[in-house]
Amino acid sequence: MDVTPCTREWRVEMSQEWDVLGPFPIHAREQHFLSPAFPLDLSGNIDLTRTYPSAYADNGYVSWSKARSDEHGSLKVSHPSIRWEQLRVTEGWAALQHHNVLRTYLTVYPPDSEQERTEADPRLRIECLQGAYFSILPGDETTWTTHVTEWHMGNVYALERAPVQFVSLPMSPCRAKATRYQVVLCGPYEIRLFGDPRSYNSEHPILSINFTISIDTPPSLGTSPYLATPVLHAPAHDVIPDFINGRPFSSTLGIGLRNVDFCRNTKSSISGWWTVVSAAIPPCAGLGLSFHSLLTAIRLAPTQTHILTLEFRPDSGLIPTDITELPIDIIISPCHDESACSIIDEQQVFRVNVPIRHIPMWTSISCTAIRATYNLGFSNPTMFLVLPPQYPNDIGEGGLKEPILALHGAGVDIINQTFWADSLPRQDRAWVIIPSGRTSWGLDWHGPSAADAFAAVAALHDILCAGFVDWVYPRDTKLIVIGHSNGGQGAWYVASRWPDKVKAVVAAAGYIKSQAYIPWTMSRSAHFIDPALRAVLETSLLPDDNDLFLSNLAHTPVLAIHGGMDDNVPPWHTREAVGVLREWNPDADVTYHEEPGQPHWWFEVLKNTRVQAFLDRVHCSSYDAPKTKCRKFTLTVAVPAESGPMRGWRVRALEVPGKLGRLEVCEDDEGGVNVKASNISVVSVDLSKASVSRLVINSQSVSHSSTEAGTLWLEQDTNRDSTGWKAVDSYAENFQPYGRAQAILSADGTIDIVIPSLHHSSELSVALRITHNLRTYHLLDARIFSAREAENGLACGGNMVVIGCADSFLVKDLLKRSQSEWSYEGGAWVLNDKKFDHPTSGLLFLIKKTLNATNTVLFLQSSDPGGLERALRLFPIRTGVLVPDWLVVDGRVDRIGAGGAEGAG
């Protein structure tokens, strides 16, 4: 494919012929352990005549085949010779999930003119849609023995606002003739992504990938060392609120910026890094709008996409409706050393024009879904939608009711697709809040996606207080959570993890948990892993298993809905969830409705008389005080930091992280409470919601006195001679964030990534790939610092990722302040006297930033560059990756998956 035909510039051509090897059995996310090139060994030549074992083929072996992409990079891969129907008879659609490895060639041509040749190498712009990983390798396979393969994560969900992916060539191209490279692509067929082949009228699964390459050229020799525009506006990443009656509905504005400069390092300085110094609406525009000053300068690494967060001043004027763009002047400055300071003489100014949308004020008979924004921490502007109620507080009786939190399904872009908002029932006295979950897939409404949903509720309250006081609901309001598909699963999740925040649930077409949705029957790792190690790894999925937490909804009104002919999420998931719920409470207020003949989605799934009647019933003010008060309930918790209270009782810490904690509470008529605590070490009780005159925990009477703060704190007595509980006057508010490495994504703001230095290195490459993946999959921003900068306090104080830096003062200080059991001794990492020094090892471990902090630090460490690549693949970007608090793997994982883990915990 000839992308850039001009001979005055570098150009690239990619072959449309692909070599394909597969299919191989695999379970979902197993490609994060296995080498993306499995079963190939990329330290040697690729032999197209060789066959490889596969349980899917009739003779037990598969060989190479061919596929061809079209001129737009679209590639379809299938294996019709495999007897898929026979496989699915016994294994179901889990047998359709499989792995392929693909290979093709690309050629880079230099400019014809020597004057156009550059000192810096050109780089590639790559878009990989629905492929898991790809790598660019030297064309000469004899060099692979010493080459460390860098794997880049593809945009497997085809997310709509993914940043441009810049990839460096593995070796410098020849300036005098064409240079050939190889492309290796990991293409897993995932049921959640591609669906059952029968849904697209095929008897065999068809993998669809779009892979395109173009070239990016640095300035020519002899020209200015800077690009004319080193930082560009990336409009797809803008976060812009709607304007109502000439004013922004919310105050936060985000501008997408992309650093397209090239890194040209010398021994004494760096280049290609740029700092955003300021941003302002020029006075000459005469718009009467202005921003608050930036809290701090923002530095962009080469190739990084970042969102510049701005806040409108509250005294800003009105914007005429015929003004459809906001001009914003942005000042940037180059960085020559490891600092965020700017050099005034080298500052550049460029202008971006941000489009704005004017919508009319809503009325009782008409409204438009409003785009609202808020700022998550230091710099992560986020957008959500709202549907206003028909009537404000000052009209009629009763005032506003609890908001409805509506969680979308996987792949639904709430900003550019209107059908989700259109399919939700507008209420007469309740706001409908439609969070993004950060992206259209998010984290399945777990962790940061759930936090985004709750943050949107708080943000709307603040927005209404600032400009729409007649429409305000209480800040501590309860919610009615509704959702469909992945959002239906999310409704089960959010309501059961934060039961006191939720008044009722409407869950449509949700699955129970990922392992039940797509069973792990065909796992490769299962053939090699020790069962005890497998059990430890699978604890990282414990917080996501909705069925284990349904005790928390045993006294919450639930309406569960499913289409009888759903071929995406089978109806048995909802039937089973309802059955488990009734096991906890036979008299539970749960209704299951199965719509005969309906598929996974139909427009009226939530917009119908049955759903509205349920909402009206639970919205009734009298419903807050049921005739029969619940006297006994069970609170189930896996991660205290991601779990809320139930009837005022809250689990603050577990005895053993990674195991379930359960709190069984039984109240009598005189205010006595009998509690059974399992795997729990700290509990708090909100005395405004729970009456505790006499207290027995695990058959032991606990004396206590009421507290002015209104909170009773209970903890296990750690004295050697005691195994009981005691009441304490206070307790340090330090949640227990442990349980899995995914906690690193639950960031209050920008994530700091620390590497040894900002000069070119394998650590910088890993950091840039993490920043790209965070923005692609979660719209989270990250900032890259050197260890020296972090030691000097330049990091923002939130969650941190440390890559390498094992000998630095920063690492020693972090380990000391957190009282971690990890240490770095004699060139190897040590845990409880166990030394991990295998030459191919990669390590991930999570610690608290300080002993009493809620922020976390995730270490990515290795014994060599190959081990660092393995650690990077296990960075928990997606749900379902088996990474608990710590994990050590070595080169064996490339072939036997999780069976190659040296240890985990």
C-alpha cells in the first residue's frame, strides 16, 4: 500500500499479502501472558514450511496460510477447514475464541534528493484496529538474535478517540536505498468483541482487523531544529460543554494537544519535549470569556497526546449564538533539560479554534441531551450527558427525586451516538445522568469507570448550584442505577459495591462475570500452571464477580430484564443472578421480566410502561420507609477502597487481601446488634444510620460509647493474647487499596510515570507506550518524569508508575515510607528472602505511596529489556488480566502463559 508517493519525502509501502498462522486455543486476555507471536520464536527465522501443534486441527497441527488486505488496510482472517461446529457442541462458544499470528512486509524509501534527507530517522504512524499487539522488526532475520522485540498494543476495541500511534523503526533506514522491515501482528478472536459467528450468518469465526501505516518525516538537514508546529490541536480529544443561553453549562474545558516533534538527544540535553506555558482567549476576539490561569506548566513528551485542562471564570460574559468557535492562543516552550521550566526566547504561540454547540434551555415538553464536563483531579477533563427533568423544584409538590444513573453498553459512544440517550425515559422530576465510563468500553464500569459515574453525579450537583439553583438535588442523594448489556452488568456491579448510595436497580441484558460469559475452557496456561498459583492469580478477578456480592442487594428493589432470544449475552445470566439474589433473601423485592422473541437490544428495552412503573414506585417518597425494616443483612466486600457502606456499616480493611470479607449483621428490637465478621479487621458504623446500643462481634461483647463524630470505629485487637474486637476513638482514613494491580488505574488525576532519565532508553519507550494505552483505553493522562525530578518533588502526588530506577533514592524512599516487604539487593529484587534474578524476569508489584496514603505506586521492573517487555504486557489496561498485587514472570510465559509465573500474591 503506497501511502506517501511523493519522492521528495520519505515514503512507505506495505504489502497487502499476509502470512497467517493459526488458530490456536486461548482464553480471553491470555495474550497478555503469552508472547503475542506465539508459537513463533522471534529470536530466529520464520519458517513458512513448518507446522505447529493446535488442538483445533483434525491432525493436531496447523500450517501457514495466506490472507490479503484491501487498499484501506482491512483484513479478514478465517479458518473454514476447522470443524468449529464439532468444537462448539461440547465447549460452546468458548471454543471459537482463538489466537492467530500474522506477518507481512513494509518498505521505507528515502527521498530522491539529498537535501531532503534528515539526520533524525522518520517514524511510522500506525493504526491497528481490533488487533491486540503488533511489532515492527528488522527485515533481516539474522539480526533478531540480539534484537529486543517491542510490542505495541493495538486499539482492540476500535475506540473512537484513540490518539495517533507513533512507532519508531527498529533500525535506521538506509539513506541511499530502500529498507525492508517485517510486521508481526497478534490477532485474537474474542467473542465479546466479534460475537458469535452465527450473528453475522457465518459457520466459522471471522477475524476483522484494520491495519494501516503512513510515515512521519522530521525536518530536513540544514533547516530549523524545530518543526513549524511541534504541538498540534487534536480535536478528537476536546472536552467541550454545551452552551445554554450563551453560557457554558459547566466550567471545565479540555483541549486535545499532540506533540509531533522528534526526539533528538545529545549527551547533555534533550529535545522534542515541549511545555504548555499558558492558554487564553485573545482579547481581540471580544467574547468576554476568560480562563483561570494554569495551575502548573504541562510538559508533553515526544509523540504524546495530552488534554490541556482549562476552567472558565465564573464572571464570564454571554456568547452570541452565532459564535460557533472559541479562539484560544496557546504558548509553548521547548525543554532542553529535565525540567518543566520554559525558555522565553524560544516560546511559540499557536491558535486553536474550539467548536462550541449552542442548545436552547430545556422545557417541560422538549429537551436536548446536554453535554456536561468536570475535571477529575489535576488534569483529566471528562464529559458526560444529562437529560433534565420536566419540572424544577419550585413547581408542584414533592420536589426533585433521586437522579437516574444510566450506564451504557460496550462500544456505545454516548457523545457521537444519540441512540442511548434517545432510548432512556425522561422523568418529570428526576435528572437522568449518562456517564461515559471514561470511554465506550471503559473498564466494564469497574474501578475508575464506576468512579467516573459517581463523579458525574457530584459534578452535576455543583453545576446546578452554580447556575440552575431551581433544579438542584442534594449532594448526598441516593441513585437509581439502570443499564443495558455491559451497562446492565455495570448496574449490578455499582449497586452491589455501594449499596447505601443506590435506591433501586434496573439491569437489562447484563452478564454475571467475564469467566461465566466466555468460559476459560480452552486456556493454554491451564495445562502448565500449578493449581495453587492459578488460585492466587484468579483472586485478581474476585472484585469483578458480581454473583459473589449479591447479598448486598438482597434488600434493594431490582427490576431485571432480558430478551428471550439474546444471542450476545445469554438470558441465563440474568435468570441466575435473580436466583442467587433470592437465595440471600427469599422475600427480595426483585422482579425478572424476559421479553419473548427479543434480541440483545431493542429500542424500548428501558423506555416502556413496565420500567416507568417501577421507577415511579421506587421514586415515591413513602418508599424510603418500608413497612418492615430489614433486621438482618450481609455485606460482602473484596476491595474496601472500592466498596461502600450498607445500612451505615462499612468494611475498612480485610485481614487477608485477595479473599472475600463478609459482615453478617443482625439487629434486635432493643438496639442490640450481633455481628459475625469473616476476614475483616476494621469496620466503621455511621451512627446516624445504625443504632448500636449493645454490640456482639464473633460472640464477643464489645463495649463502646457514642462519639460526637457520629462514627463508631471497630478493629481487631492485635495484642498477642487477644483474638477479639475493640472499639477505638478514631482510625486513620487509609483504605486498603490492595487486591490487584488494577488499582493503579483508580487515579484521582494524572498518573506520574517515573523513568531513570528522559533520554532515549527502553524505559522511555515503555513509558510512552503506557501513556498511549492509558489515553486510548481510559482517556487518562500521564506525565513522564525522571527519577531526579521525582526526587525533587515535581511529581503531582497522585498514583505513580516506576519503571526501572531500582538503585535510585526515590525507590529506596518509596519502599521505606510504605514499609514494603520488597527490597532491591545486590542487583536483584527480593521478597521475604526470595530473590528473583532470572535473566528474563519481569516484575510488577503494587505498594501504597506511604503507609497511610490512598495513592498507589506500581513498579515495573526487570532483569533485562526482554523482561521489561513482559512486565509491560501485564500492565492492567483491560479487565480480566490476572495480575494481583505482585507478579513475577520469566521467559517461559511466552510459550506456556501464566504457567511461566515465578510467583504471585
